[in-house]
Amino acid sequence: MLLKNIWRYLQSVWDRFCNRKTSAKSSSSTLDTAFVSLFGLEIKVTREIPINGPPYELTIVVPRAELRMNKKDGSQEIILSSITIAHSPRLTSQGMQGTPPAIPRKMAA
């Protein structure tokens, strides 16, 4: 078990090292990698982003991850709900079109 954990750690360090370089296709883009492992479910997102392009955000949301163990019969129940992965351009003030909506004022009583 200990050797397996050490092997996984070394593998993750190697993966991070390999992905910290520019893309083989183009020197004007970078590679980013995100990795999540929960109860045997593995999610890996690798993306290639142009250096001079708009900034992007990567969001991984796991609102509920639960492991229930029944002591009587030894059964296990794994609950993973609503896993969300979003890759979207970051909203900047220059990227907004038009004017922002006006904030309504309180009406006098």
C-alpha cells in the first residue's frame, strides 16, 4: 500500500513536470492540466491555451462527495453528485458589450 502511494505521487509529479512546457504544436501556447481523483473516479482535463489570447478559467466543482459504510454487513455506498467542469473565457470589462444594466433605485415610500 505504501509503495503504491509513493508510485502514484511520483507519477503525479512527473505528469506535472511534463505538462509545464509549451505545446509541441506551437511555441505560442501553453498546456494546463487539472486532475481530480475521488473514490476511484478520475477526472483529468488537459487544455492548450494560446499565450496571447484571452485568459481562461477552469473550474471543477464537487459539491458533495460522501462515503457511507454500513458496519453491520460491511457494505459501502459512494455518493458523488453534480460534478461540474467548466472551461470558459474570463469576463473582463473590455470584453463586455454595451453598458451594464442599471441598478434600480429604492422607491420612496
